[in-house]
Amino acid sequence: MVLNAPSHSSPELAQWFATVPTDNAAFAHSPWPNHMAVEWLIRRSLMKLGVANYQLARLLGASDHRPINYWLNGDKRPSPVYLVRLFKLWDWADEGIPVALLSTVKWDTCELVWRRGPEVERYLREN
């Protein structure tokens, strides 16, 4: 099922979530009735940040990529800690920081660890 979700503006997003059908057979495998909202958030984050599942998991501080797959499949939901970190990544992207060029984030100090390569070196030189 493909739903055309709006941008992340609050009133429009709240209205869109209200139209997400929860009696669909796609939700039968999930113990969480709002799993579609979580799936939309993760898929939108992957697109907005320009990262893959494994890279998003690493940026959020997960030990491996499995949490992202659990969230997408509806097996589990992200904890509040992961949600706050995800929204901080969105903030950085909105501020113009190329999140896709990050390797990891040291969340206890908010230190950004950059990937290696010419594209990163060029970005760091220019900024």
C-alpha cells in the first residue's frame, strides 16, 4: 500500500495520520495499531536525510541495523530516546548539515563524526 504523505508540517501531518486506515489487512501482523505512522516516519527520515537503514541505525546510536527493520515491519516501536535523536538529525538537516556525510554521532557530547572521502573533505573545507 502506498500512501501519499504530506511534508512534516504539523496540522497537515496530523490530518494525514487521521486518514490512515487501521483496519487494513497490512496491520494484521503488527501488535501496534499505529505502526503505519512509525513506518511513514522512518521511510520519510531515510529519504530526507539521504541515508540507508544501516546508516540511520548507526547515526541513532543503535548497536546494529535491526531496530530500523523492526520499526519498519511493525514488530517494535522506537523508544523516546531514538525519536528525540531522529528529530535532532532532522533539525541538523534543516540547518544545512549534510547528515548523509556523517559516520556516527557521539550523543553524550553531541560530537559529529564525519565519514572519510573527498566529498566530506570538500564540505569541511568550505564550511
